[in-house]
Amino acid sequence: MITKLENSNEVVANKIHTIFQNSYKVEAELIGVVDFPPLLRTVIDITRSRTDFYGFSDKNCLAAIIEIEIKINEKNLDIHSLAVDPNFFRLGIEGKLIARALKSFDINAATVETAVLNKPAISVYKKHGFIECKRWTPSHGIEKLAMSVKVS
């Protein structure tokens, strides 16, 4: 079941933080980095965030999170985070969250950024029609790519 999460609630923010930590530790290993910016995000950062968080629960257990921002004037959805607890990897949950986000809002396009070396994430986004539109290396040194998809 996918539901909107009240990230301003500290108990909920702690659950989101736990999923982020568990998932992003695996991603950091996958792309071969020790200092991974998403792992620096705190519970307080999550409670103060103005983005929207949606969670996928399995038997009342929060299994995955998608964090989005809708830019109404541009009719664009930005995916800020997509994290799945490692206990729920390879079950297609991330695809369900992406599909729900793309279908639930009045948007024309969606964008996402990820590490170039994060092949599993890139593969999932490609399955949903995302195509690469930009590559760059930010100051933290992890090469990234941006992907976008038109939504009809």
C-alpha cells in the first residue's frame, strides 16, 4: 500500500531516516564511495523538508520511500529520493512508487538524478521511460546523471 507520509512528525521522520540510511549505505558501497551525501541527512532535515514523502508498506512495515516535489507552474515532478529497505530489494517496489508518482499528479514531465554508477536505479527509471539528459560531476566528486520522461 502506498500512502503519503507526514514527514514533519518526528516518529515518521525517524522511519524515513532509517530507510534512507539502510538503502543509501548499500548504494554507497555499490558506487564505491565512503562519503555519500544522502547519508548525511538527519531526522531534523527530514522533518523540515518541504517535499512530499510517500511510503510503500508491506504488512504494516514501511519498506520504501519516494520523495517528490511538484513544480506546479512547470507541470514537472522532481524525484528527490527513492529508497528501498534492503530487506525488500528486487520486489519491484521502486517501480510501483515511480508509476504511482507519474500517474497521480497533473504533470507533463518528471526528472530524477542519480549516480552514473548506480546501474540498478538507472535500469528502473529506463523501464518507466526516463532517458538521460545530462551528466556532470558536482563538488563531492560523484559523477551524476539527470534523467527525464514526458508524461501524457
